Amino acid sequence: MATSTAHAAEAPTQERAAAIAVEGITHRYGERTALSGVSFTVNHSEVLGLLGPNGSGKTSLFRILSTLMLPSEGDARIMGASVRTEPYRVRRQIGVVFQEKSVDVKLTAAENLRHQGHLYGMRGVALQERVREMLERVGLSERAHEWVEKFSGGMQRRVELAKGLMHKPAVLLLDEPTTGLDPGARIDLWKYLTALRDAQGTSVLITTHLMEEAERCDRLAILHEGRLVALGTPAELKAEIGGDVVELEVRDAEAFSVPLEKGFGVKAVRVGNRLRFETELGHRFGAQLAEKYPDEIVSVTVSKPSLEDVFIRKTGHRFWSEGDGKSG
């Protein structure tokens, strides 16, 4: 997705507050801290990705923003309304699509949307027109009167998106929306989110653990163990690394890091039995090291910076090193 410079560069002003302003949010589950002083903003007409592995705190933050729970400390404002003191106003401003399916598969697509409209006080001709409009927008007009249980996973996701947008929210919150979708359905979803941002001016916050999805966002907020460790466009974050990323697979990572630092001034990050660092002309330097230390070095990999490298630089861990079993 080609990121619009106007969208990425737009900054909130005093006259127009940010679409979402997360203000020092901390949240605890008993003695465990899931979020620790997290602050960032989502601009108007922007897709911001909340990127983090399982256990990073993104699910807890999503639940707070969707008014399902209150933070232990801090606040968040959506279109100026506080999630702590004005949850009803917040709910009028947001559309929410959770990771778990929320469609009623025993109803048709149109019936799912009509029931959603009723929750927001929509009735009569206005409701019927909005149902028709949303089904057309997500490409399901011809399937309007079919039971949702007959739909593919991608089509069911489109019904859920349409439900979340029935009341024309200013902000759309999506929790891992492409989970379980095939590659084609994922591409279609992102095309729709881009069109929604560009044509309707909708602000989107999307949680993800997929690097390829993170690349499509206008900006990223990267979480690690409840803390915000990076914020910026994908290009900006990768540019912070500079040069090439060199990864050495060595026989003894701890031992080899000593001559690497003393002899070459390179302070590497140890990840398992590998050492990672950034340098200009990485292919030349890697070849030099392999030639000088043939017995210690098993392999040398040189690549351009990726978001995985950004995460490793900020945290000292691989993206998936936290363990998949913890709650987010």
C-alpha cells in the first residue's frame, strides 16, 4: 500500500484534537503489569498499527479503547471523549471489530446489519438505505439475503466490517482482523481499509502481530511487555537502523562478542546462538569476518533493515521470543 504523505504527516492541532489520544495508560492484572505508561496519538484519516507479539499489551489496550474495561491509571480520548468518564460518547464515535467472530451465522447478511442498526437507534427507510449502502460497499449486495453460515471466512469478515461501520463512526478499531483469512481475503480487507481512510476520512487503529500487515500502516506503535518501544512510519523506523543488518551464526555467541567488540568496535545483540549488528557495506564486513574467523563463524547473513530488526534493536529479543501463551 502506498502510504499517503498527507495522511502520515498530518498532525493534530489545538483546533482539532487527535482522533485517538492515549495518555499515560497503565493497567494491572493483580501484580502483573500489562501496560506501563503508554502514550501516543492517532491522527485523523490515518491507519495506525498497534504491533506486538502475544503478551505485549495490545489486547489490553484494545479493550480499554473499546470501553470494555477501565485502565488502572491514565486515560484515552477518542474524538475528545474520555474512555474513563464518557464511555457512552466514545461508543457513539467508534466502530469495533473484535478478533472473535461477532456475526450471527443463522441470520442473513442484511439481517445482521439491520440488527446492528437497531442498536444505534436506526429505523425505517434510513436504516434500509444504510444496509443497502454498506452491503454494496463491502461487495455483498448480491448475497444480502443468504445466511452468513454459507459465507467464506473473508466474506464473514466483510459482514463484521459493515456492522462496525453502520453508524458511520469516526474511528474504527480492529483487533487482529485478518486472523484465519486466506491471503486473497487479507489483500481485499486492506484495500477496503485504504479506501475507507481515503474516501471517508475514517481513522483506523488495527492490532496485528504480522510484519507484512504492519508495513501497510501509515504509522506503527510497537509494544513490548506493556511498554511503547517505537513509534513512527515503517520507513522511519527502519531508517533508524541505517546501513545493513549483519547476522552471524557462531559456535559460541557469548565468547565471540568479545573480539567483535574489542577488535572492530561492534556491539552486537545476542539472539540465541546468533549475533546481530548494523554496519555500512555489510557484505564486505561479513566476508572479512568469515575469512578471519572461519572456525568460529558458521554462517553470515546480510540484509536490509526490516521491522523485525527494529524490534530486536529496541528490545534485544526476536519478535516471537515472548512465548505465545500469554494474554495480550
